[in-house]
Amino acid sequence: MSELPPHDDSSESDPHDPFDEIVAHETERDPDLAVIEAGSRTLRTRGGPPQSDVPARPADPETDRALRAVEADLATRWGETKLEPSVDRIAALMDVLGEPQRAYPSIHITGTNGKTSTARMIEALLGAFELRTGRYTSPHVQSVTERISLDGAPVSAERFIETYGDIKPYVEMVDAQQEYRLSFFEVLTGMAYAAFADAPVDVAVVEVGMGGSWDATNVIDGDVAVITPIDLDHTDRLGSTPGEIAQEKGGIVKQDATVILAQQPVDAAQVLLKKAVEVNATVAREGLEFGVVARHVAVGGQLLTLRGLGGEYEEVFLPLHGAYQAHNAAVALAAVEAFFGVGAAHSQGLDIDTVRKAFASVTSPGRLEIVRRSPTVVLDAAHNPAGARATAAAVSEVFDFSRLIGVVGASGDKNVRGLLEAFEPIFAEVVVTQNSSHRAMDADELAGIAVEVFGEDRVQVEPRLDDALEVAITLAEEEGEFAGGGVLVTGSVITVGEARLLLGRG
């Protein structure tokens, strides 16, 4: 099914002054915030190259075997869900490596949803302004090498193997000295920081793995700290309210840094602004210092007007779908402006043509990604209720499906009921399945929850993902060749990555 054509929706912006409307809305928040905001400085102006897609397995058999050996070695370590909340081990590794993370400035990103897409946008903008970038994100969609990027592209398998070989003796040295061995994520973080120093990069764009204060990435002191919207996820480790989670995520805000703050729940905003005051950080808030002025759906993405720290940026085409991606774009733009000193050192905005070129080049695999037509199959890595709600809204806005079939494979440690409830209004039927991860929820257990949400007649169970895709595509085709059926594969980054491979991407 094709995407909806460009349109002009007057409800999206005030014809007199759209940004005033945003400001008016934001200033109606809890009055307790006024006291906090009065004590924090704010940024207010007075007056890249195309990125590659997800890499496939190495074509050379020897390289593929060597990469598999590295992956197997890494797999012997604690996985990303087993944590000992401390930066002691990664700090020890950085020490024996000669503190590579201090060889370049950095932009550090935390939040609940939107971190990877925002990181990719920041990377594209910095690259378009001719800076050499390193990007570290997680989890990966298909290949572990995706997590470490240089100049907008994942490092080659050869470089990944070489980097692991370079730091492995130091990793083993730290392992011998610590109570617990370095984890999978800690080793990858060390690899990224070492690779960036070796390149060398002009700036690193680093996404936290989980939380902030004790996340392995937090051995850097980000010049700019970006906090995307906070919602409930990993509540067993981070807290049961947005405010409690913000306490942990605010740990990336360092002394005298600049904080780019996406729209937040009130209790999260209170915590983050207090943190900024404590460390004398400068704050720029979405809806006040920057924001989305207007957005219009367009074929292949959306056309934006963004208010940055240096003024308005009009006619910015973003080849990604959904209101949440527009907000990610506003956050990314403000982060790059802050990195270049816009709103603090000077008031001149960024070159508009360069900004447009950068945003037009952005990709975000597995985020509302179309991988097939007739019927249309869309992949989206939403894995918590907040992400699912954003995806459901975007699908309803962008696509005119007459019948949408969901394929859902989720992790057992997530709020699966909340995720299914978010998708219930847009799915005609749902095919529940499971991915190959040990964290995957059993398909029958997932089906039991799905039946409670959707009703028995709307749920099918196919434990194998390939079978689930085949069933969903068949259901979507039932209305006929020219009907508007579609399939949305979602629930987990792993599910999306495996579906991407099965459908011929990578």
C-alpha cells in the first residue's frame, strides 16, 4: 500500500506564530517546574554523508570464521540483561588502554525511546559539516558490527576483528583483577572507544545501553548530554516511575555540560532540571528553546519546519515516518547546534542547505522500514508500550491500510500486555511468534496474553518466525491483489532483525 501524499493540515500549526503555540502549551505545565527552571541557565538565541544499511555477513569465508570466533568469545561473557551496577570494570579497562575516551569530544544520549534514531541523525548532521564521526549504538539489528560506526558506516568485519584482538589482552588483564569479568557490553564499549581514538574521530556520538549513571558508556564526559523522552521500561532496574528512571538517566549530565532535553513527563523533567542546576549545566528544552514548528506527511517521509537554537529551519525533508521521528530530528538539530556553540558562544544558526542535505540522508533500519510491497510489509522495533503507541500512531498517519496484520515476537522481560494493548486498535489480526533469543517469550505464553487483549478469533500462533511471516502475508493478501492489506512486524529488535534477513534484507 502506498504512503499518503503530501497534505496541508492547518491543525498542525498556527498560521500566525506556530512556535508561540508550542511555548504556550509547554508553559502550562506543573508550576513547580518554574522554581527549578529559574535556577537553571537555558540556551536561547538572541536575535552528512549518506549512511550505509545494515551489513551482511562477510563474503570472505576466512573473515566470516574469524568474526564468528569473536562473537563466540563475546558470548561467553555476561549478556546485556545481566548487570552489576558499577563503572569500576570499564574504568579499569579505560585506564590500562590509556583513556581513549578522552581523545575526542562526545555527545552522550540517553532516554527510553528514540536514542538510536536520534544518534543517527546527529551523526548525519556532524558528517555533513565535515567532521569525522564515531557512533556507538545498541542493540544491533542484524550484525554486531553495526554497533560501532565510523564516518556514518558500520566498521568492517576486518576492523571489528582487529579492534577486538588489540584490546583482548587488556580485557583479560582487567578480568583477572576484578570480582566479575567484563560483560559483553563493557567489552564492546571498550572496543568502540579504542576504535574512535585510533581512527581518530573529531567527535563521538554515544548511546547508553541502559540507564545512565552506572552504564558502561558513562566513563565519557559528554560536552552535550541528550535525553530523549523517558517512559517506563526496565522498571526492575531503573525505577517504577519516570521520575525515578530520570534520576538514573540524569547521571550522564556532567559538570558545565549542555543538556538537550526532549519533552518529558513532569516528574522526570523536575529531576533532570534539578540535576542540571547541581552541576551548572546549560539546558535547552523542547517546546521552549527548540521544537517542531510544523510537519507534513510526504511520500517517503515528512517535510518539517524545525525551530532550533539559531532560528527556524524550513523545508527539511526527513525520510523517516512518524511524529516521534520529527521530534527526534528537533532534538538532534539542537544537540548539534549546541555542540557548535549556537545559542551560547554565538547566535548564528547552521547552514540551512547543509542541514537539509544531512537530514535527507538519514536512515534508521528497523524503524517503520518498508521491506516488501504487495502486500506491504513494515518492520518496527517497538518493544515497550510507549514505543508501540508511537508506532501505532505513525502507521495510522502514514499508511492507508484497509487491513493490517501484526506479527509480534517479544522478550519475556518486557511489558508485553501494554505493548499489545497499544497495537490492538490498528491490528485486524495478530500472529504471535518468537525469535531465536533466549530472552524471547514463549509463543504460547504470548498467545495467552494476546487472546485476552484481542479475543481468540483475532489471534494465531506460529512459533517459527518464517511461518508467522508467511501466515501474516497470506492473511494480508486475502482481500485481493488491489486491496490495502499490510503486515507490521514488531515487538523486539531481534524479531525485526531476523525478519529482515528472512525477507531478503542483508
